Amino acid sequence: MIDRFQERLTQVEQVIGAETMNYETSEVTAELRELTGGRGPDVCIEAVGMEAHRDGPDFAYDQLKQQLRLQTDRPTAVREAVFAARKGGSLFVLGVFGGYVDKFPLGAIMNKGLTLRSVQQHGHRYIPMLLERMARDEIVTEHLATHVMPLDDAPDGYAMFKDKTDGCVRAVFRP
């Protein structure tokens, strides 16, 4: 799992046991190649979407074009996933995108023979089954609610989540 917020990286390491990488302190593509014997991951999952963040000229370019209304989204993470995936690999785009992007590496997708899939969450189909499995304790989600607070504190909870303060991964409000 690749992120820049230590709270989320720690949560994934402790709860799921997955390897993590902080993209602000790592050269992601190089480290992924090293971890996979030079090939790159078989599957890359982009789950950020139109608000992806990254330092560097690509991000500045995307952000400027977005502010000038010349493109709607910032494809930073999906672009990196395309370049990181191994030849013949798969790329799943789960993050929400709203419209148009520039500098999308379609040639790299074609030349690497990547399978590209995207999806939106089909809530009406899956939520009843997920809630049943949660009720049977087959799926544990308590770790996701790092800050449980009264509904009256919602403005503070939203600010904490937005500003990533006090280790807030997810604020949950009780009426």
C-alpha cells in the first residue's frame, strides 16, 4: 500500500499486515521493481482518483491545468501505476475520476500490454451482503473508525479528517 500519511500506513501494517511505502520518502517505481525482481507488480490498483497528490513537475502541471479548468482531474497516481506495472500486467482504477485528463500514458498501456479495468462501487448490490458479514464478525471494521464522536462535534471531526490531524483516518458520528 502506497500513501503519504503515517496513520494510514501504520493501520495497514498493523491490521492487514501488508507492506507499505511512503511515496514522499521513497522512489516508488524503483522500489516496486526491486521488490518484484525487476519486473514490476503483476497488478496495480489505483484507489485515489481525481484528487491524487504528489510532489514534482507532473503534479504541478496537473494542478495548474485543473485550476485553469483545462482538465478536471489529477491522474498522478494512475499514471504512476501504469509505469510501475509489469509488461502484461493489470491495472485496476477504483478511484473516482470526473472527466478529462491530459498526459495520460495510453501508449505505455498499449506497449506494455496492460489490462485496464475500472469500476464504481455497486452499493445496492454489495452493501446488504457486507452488513450481514459484518454482523457475523466475518468482516471487522472497527479499526477504520479512529475517532468516534457525538454528532454535535461533526464540524470538528470533518476538519480533523480534512486536515489529517490527531491521527484521524476516519471520523464516525453518533446521533
